[in-house]
Amino acid sequence: MNRYIDLDAPKPKKRSRRRRWLVGILVSLLLLGGGLFALSRTPFGQNLLAPVSFFAQLVKPVSLTEVDGRVNVLVLGVDTRSSGWSGLTDTILVGSISTLEGDPALVSIPRDFMVRIPSRVKINTVYSYGGTQKDGKFDIQKGLDSSKAKIEEVLGIKIPYWVVVNFEGFREVIDTLGGISVTVDSNYSSCSYPTSDYKYKCISFKAGTQTMNGEKALEFARYRNGSDDFDRARRQQKVITAVKDKIMSSNLLLDPGKLSNLYQQISAAVKTNASFGEIKRALEIGAKLGDLPQIKNLILDPDSGLVFHPKDSLYGIGYVIVPKEGETSYAKIQAAVRKLLFGSGADSTSEAQP
């Protein structure tokens, strides 16, 4: 049985801000899955998404894979300037929820967290390192397996489900939708935005609600100069949410041509090992749970007290953060994860076995 941490205890303002974008990313990805499910319920979608075995998954009872009574999902956001799936995973988070009680939790691993594979690298490079083959081609599954295994080792939990999002792939999706409506919180400008040919160009955004085409939305989601990674992740969440809102519009569901294009484009931009039946089951559970309580979170940054930032010259790979106990010592991190998932009474004296 899950034991709850005091959810009413005051949290620092900075951590509350981070919580909002972490929650937004996970919820938006779930709702995007709901958009695909809604497509499958239309007459056109049923013809488009045959064979029958697909729809059998939607109607027969489906069980979600649980680990100690919880469903764990790894979300990786690939930062790439190509149409492929190789690149750095600059968004790394794990979502966990109890199918009976809710009790949602999120764990965020910063891209600069240092690991060994066996050489010292930043964790956001493990996906690319593991997936790149000797012939130069990229194997998505091998990259995902490498990244997931290392994250499971660090956190001390098994993660059955994964979602990989390539924001570059959303360019065509957004153009097919006729653009998306996004509210820009403040003015942005930079002349160091990287282009696909590895050069730079100037971009700018004015505060306020505006319609963005695919190119502009991608610039908005990838822009990082002068802001931290958490700010960029919030903007990525806005883009995903805006895409979901447009997909769910009634006019779109009546346009067979756009539906056909969108199904193919979304399939090219989002990859997951969850079946449609499992996505449907997750949505059903979410509906039954109603309004979830405050989502607990753990961010493995220096504010957590679990990691620190050594001198940049110490390891020779630039800015990194490492566990306070040692660069491959994850016992306290794993204890913090168990406390987050199972409450203050969870065993924190022995290292968890993934």
C-alpha cells in the first residue's frame, strides 16, 4: 500500500515553478495519446487504422504493467536538427502513478548528470552513444535501451514504458494543422539560433498570443539562449499542448485528408512501446481517479541536496553534476526515489535493486 508524503507542506517557489512544467509535459503527452484515440473512434479513423487486431486492443480488457503497484513511464525529448532520431536527450523525466490510489510522482534528471558507460559522459548523450552503430546508422531501440538501463540504474526502479519525442518532427504536424495558437510570456530574441546546416540565424518573439507555423513553433520550442533548460521545457510543453488542442478541434475531425496526414506525421514524431489499448486503459484510469492530488516530484539538481556541481575542469567534460556520495554511488538517490514513491516509511538504508 502506498504511503503519502505530507502534500500540504510549503515548497520553495522555484521548485513549484519546476513542478508545473514537469506535470505539463507528462499530462500533455497523455492527452496527445488521447487525441490519437479520439481519431480511432471516427468512421474515417477506423478505416484508416485497420486491421481488426488494432481495434480488438481497444475493446478487450488491457492490464498495465506495474512495478510494486505503480506504473512507471520514461519520457525522453530528443534535441535534434535532423529528421532522424539521433541526438541528445535534453528532456529526461520519469512519471509514476498508482493505478488504485493515484499518488502521482515525477523524477527529473538534468541533462548534465554525469554517468559512466564506461567512460564519463553526460547522461543526455547515452541515448545517442548506445544507438549509433559502427556503420554510422542509428538504432532507436538500442539507444532507448541504453538510456533506459542507465536511468534505471541511477534511480533503482524498473521502467516498463517509454515515450520518445522528436520536436523536429512536429514541424510538418503543425503546418498540416494550419498553425497553432501559443501564448508567449515575454519577449525573446537571439542571433545564435542553430540551423540545420550548423550555422546560426536571428529569431525573435513578442509577448502575447499568436499563431505559429511549424518553423516558428520549432524555434520557440528549441530556443535556449538566455534562459535555463526548465524555461525551454515549459515552452516545449506549450507547443505539445497547442498541437493536442488543434487535433481535438471538431473541424479537424471532419477532414479526412488532414486526419490521414496527421496520423502518419504524429507516428513519425512520437514513438512509444505502449499499445493503443494501454493508452486507452491509462486514460480510463485517469478519468476514474478524477482530480489528482498535488504531484510530488524529485529533481536531481544541487537544490535536492543529493548532487553537487564540481569544478568544470575536474572531469574534462564541462559543466556536470554528480552524486554527493561519489560519481557512481546512487544509494541516497535511490532512497529518495523510494521515499517519493512509497512514502516516508520506505526503507532508505539499503540500495534498491532495479
